[in-house]
Amino acid sequence: MNEKPALSVVIPAYNEAERIGLTLESVGRFLDSLELPYEIIVVNDGSTDSTTEVVNTYIQSNSRIRLVHCSSNR
């Protein structure tokens, strides 16, 4: 990410491994259409599935995605 984001989208996630990929793709496409600098922040709220791994895969292809990890579900 080269520019300071004009928009931050926060996505809370708890055991969302099956859905988070499609969510990131859909939100990313929409934000790309706005043509402004953005960031997507996924807050992993203590997931016990592979949510972290799935998000990390998307981070590799989109530097505007960030992951915040909470060690336990709140």
C-alpha cells in the first residue's frame, strides 16, 4: 500500500475459513471500483479453524489486506 487509505473496512471473523475468501474477493472488487486508496482489516476473533491461513493467502496477492489476531474469542 503506497498511499494512506481514504477508507478502512473492518471485517470481524470468527471461524470464517469457508466464507472469508469470497468476502475478501467481493469487498476488494467493490473497493477497487471506487478508485481510492483503501485497506481491508480482518479481525480474527480467536478462530479455531483455518481463518488465519486463508486470510494470509489473500494478503499475498493484495497488500491492502491486513490481519489483526485476537488470541481468544470476545
